[in-house]
Amino acid sequence: MQILRYLPTLLAFLCLFSGCKTYKIQKSLDKQLVKNQKLKHNFSGLALYDATNEKMIYKHNAERYFIPASNTKIYTFYTALNTLGDSVPGIEYIIQNDTLTFWATGAPDFLNIYFEKERDQVLEFLKSRKEVLVFAERPYEDPASGYGWAWDDYNDYYSAERSAFPIYGNVVHFEKDSGSALLQVIPSLMADSLTLGEPRKYPYVQRKQFANQFEYYFQDSDAYNNEVPMILDTKLTLELLKDTLQKEIYQTQFDSSFLMHPVKSVFSIHTDTLLQRMMQPSDNFLAEQTIILSSHLQLGRLTTSDMIQYTLDSLLADLPDRPRWVDGSGLSRYNLFSPRTTVHVFHKLYHQIEEDRLFNMLAVGGKSGTLKNWYGADEPYVFGKTGTLSNNHSVSGYLKTKSGKTLIFSFMHNNYMVYSSAIKREMEKIFIYLRDNY
């Protein structure tokens, strides 16, 4: 009985040295998340891992599957960092006598306006060559639009079609200044496909669903800046190449016999530049093409589905919950991932990539990308990736605490009926609490 007198003291002592802080954190998170009336109507999950002490400190529905939206890009990001080298191979080619035959790798940066600050190495290379240029058409083995994509998003930039050899990012860029009647069209070749449409309340460009025919309407006072996806087939590819290079381009089918000759590559942008643009503003097209590019390098073919399968079977064979993963970007609602699986991937990256380099490619709370307007502080403390579809929002990444620890988290929400800002406000309270108290 004597030991009972000292039991409270003993328990307090053990608590102090064996996880009392973690227990306190867990109880507080239960109150802020599980018992939060503002989140009671949606399905929420959180996995929280202490990367400094290498332990999971909180789980709520962490093993459940959620629609990840653009959190899917985290898996594309991991795939790219484990398959691409320092730079992106823009094209491959062989030279036979006076003929240079080149073909696609899936690289998305050729004539892409979002990389206009970078030297377009492929453009300069093709312009400078004196040989006869032959474009070898190489098949992309999956549909141009991913499984589970919304068909009525075809006119929006975020649903640009996938292809073997993207040009101009597979979109037409339209820009007009207020007070001007001049509409700038890039590529200029597509200006001939424009016709005047019916007046609407707002300026617009609308493509026909199955043809590169665009209707538009503006008033001179309107300003407009937008990208509309185009349908890129072999005929248009050749026309755009000829128009841009101002030289004749011939066409043939890619043949495996080409690989019997010495194959060379023209490298374009740095891989980190591509991935930063993919991750920070959450560019769907770049994510899709990055998977295709990885497939070229790893499998020797241009296929999204087989590259995803390869990644799951080899690069990510140790995931705690095997996901349903169908595209590179997260546009598809068929994707299903669990919070603890995403934490697992970020944990692998944390030990694989130097921290400054890793965080530089991610969105930063209050500072850059899709986190620019949320989770800000004088000293940035949230680094990661968002994912948003209607009624679904997730944030996953790294959280730096004031005590100097690094937490890896995946916070996922599905099936809510409020504005996503309401969900973000509740998450921000939890992030601030963790930053200040762990």
C-alpha cells in the first residue's frame, strides 16, 4: 500500500520524461479537430509525424482514403526526383548523313511561356541546324485527358491535354490590354481560328469541344489574360514547328531501329525549375507531362498508367496504404490516398533531399504559390502542397516549430459544404498551436 502514496508523483515523473508533451498535444488536437463543431459535417484526416525524433505523434483517420486533388502531385514530385537527372531532356535525335531525325520525350517546356525566362535550348538547337529536319512522331499511349477528369473543363487551362510533344504548353495564350482593340494570340498561327461570338457580361474566349475553333467577345475597355487548351495533333504540330522555326520540317513515324544509331539528347531546363513551377502554383499540365517524361526515361515509352504502376511497385513499394493513383496532377476524383501515406512520402523526401533545396520547390505559407495567402508569419513555418477540388481540400508538407523541430503532416478534408476558407481557418489554428507548443 505504501507505493500508492507515491504513485501520483511517480506518474508525474514518468509523464515528464516519457511523452507528457505529446499526450497534451494529442488531447488538444482531439479538441480542435475531432470535437470541432465547424468540421463536424465533413470527413477529415490528419497524420502528424515528428521528423526530429522520428515518431508519429498524432493520427486521426490517418489510414482512411481521401480524394487528394493536387496532393497527388506530391507523388509525381517524388517520382520525378527519383527518375530525372539535373536537367530535362527536351528532345532526342540521331544524325544520318544530311538528315537529323528528332523525337519527343514528353518534356513540357518547349515554347512554354511560363519558362520564357529560361533559354529555350530545343528551339535554339533546331533553328541552328543545317541538316534536313525530320520529326519522328512517337505515340503517347494513354488518352489525352485523364480518367475521371471533368469533361466540361476542356476550355480551362488546368485541363490542358497531355501529349508526346507539347508545344506552347498545349494552350493558346490570349492577352488584351484595357482600352486596346488589339488581342495578342500566342501562337500567332491560331489567330486565324478566332471568330467573333455573342456578347456576354464578361470578356471570354470559348473553344469548341472537339475542334480548334475559338469564339471570343471583348469590349475595348476590357482587359483579358487567359490560356485556353488546344487540341494538338500531328498536322498542327508540324504547322507550329514550321511557323516557329521558319524552315521545312518533314515527318515520319518513330521506329525502334533509330535506337541502333548513336542517340543524343538536347537538355532544356533544370529539373528543379520544372518541379518548382509544378508544385508552387500547382500546374496540372506540368505534372501530367512530368509523369510522361519519367516514363520516357524509366520505361522507354510515353505512358502515364504504366509509369504510375512502376512507381507503386518499385519506388514506393513500402507505402503503408497502397493508393488508387490514376493521373499525375490530381484532376481525377478517382485518386484515393491516405494521410499517413502522404506523410510517408514526404518523410522519404526529407531524408533524401537537402532541406533548402526541398523547401525551395514547395509552396511557402504567406509567401509563395498556393499557400501565399494562408499560414503566413514573419518567419515562414509551413512548406508544402495544397490540393483543392470542389468540396475537397488538403494541405500536406512540413511545419517548423519554434522549438526547432520539424513536423511532417498531411491534413485532408472531403465532403464539406462550406467555403474552403472556413476549413483553412480551422487548420491555421492547429498549425499555429503546433508551431508554438511542440
